[in-house]
Amino acid sequence: MLYRLIGNSKLSLGVSVRVNGFLGTIVVCGLPCWKVTAFIGSNIITAQVIWEGIWLNCVTQSTGQMQCKFYDSLLILPQDLQAARALVIISLVAGIFGILLNEIQKGKITIAAGIVFLLAGLLVLIPVCWSASTIIRDFYNPMLVEAQKRELGASLYIGWGSAGLLFLGGALLCSSCPPSEQEYYGQDIKYSKAQSVQSQKYV
């Protein structure tokens, strides 16, 4: 009975954690905040603030007017954002698959759902770390002009948090493996064969 209670609380915690990680992945996919115009000290490098995402970029003028535009071609994107686009979409598909698997709530299926969420977390973590590495490398590159330098956007931080939640949710699902039937339902109870009233008279 206690094992069932602990197992159910692990599953409940795993469900809430992984759903939050999945929602964070959706936010990372949609927000155009992967790269932001760099600020050095108190000086703004350009007269515009530029936000770049995996689907579109937005430009805010010094007047406060904002314009967003979808990328015209996939080839315009740098390699890290091209990979991010593919990996984040695969992560979302894996997350949906993991949610559907977990709805069945069978032992081995629950473990499979946990593994899928671990994979989804990895698929979010790779592009976020790759983009962060590219931004940091370019920021300290003396060959680039100041206007080409960017800072880490909010989507990267959300991506790190989402990956952590997906890892935690996947680990909780994997560790809530149900016990064998004997442990789950208790020791086997052996019943003696019922004797009829007639047979008791002759004994």
C-alpha cells in the first residue's frame, strides 16, 4: 500500500514537472528572443533593439515602434538557429509522444514515456547551448563590428529551465517503475480447499 502511495506521488510530480518543461519548450519555440542586441556598459550599440528567434526577428526603433518579420528563407539563418529550429520541433513531437504514452499508465509504457522525455530534454538542451556558445564566441570576436554582437536572449534561459524540467520529469517517470505483481498486491495468499458439510461428518 505504501509503495503504491509513493509511486503515485512520484508519477504526479513527474507529470506536473514534465508538463511545465513541455510548455517551456513551446515558449522557446515561439518567442523571438534567442539573440538580443548587445548592450555594453551604458551605451546601446545600435539605435535599434533587435530580437532574433528561430522563426522571425523583431526590430524596435528608438521611438518604441516594433516590427516583426518572418525569415524569407531558411538559408538566411545561421547554422545554430537552423539546427535549433529542427531540434526544438523534434523535441515538441517527442514531448507529445511522451504525453500520449504516459496516458496509458502501464509499467513499461511509463518507463518508455520517461525515456522519451529525457530525449526531449536533450533535444532542447543541444540547440540552446549551441546558440549560447555562438553568441559568446561572437561577442568576444575582435573581427566583428559592435553592431553585429548579440547577447543571450530570454529564450535561452527558458530553454535551459525547460530542459532541466524535462530531464527531471523523465527521471521521475523512469524511477516510478511499478513493482512486480507480488510486491504490488502483497504476498500470495494460499486458500485451503473448502470442504462440504457431508465430508466433515465422515472425518
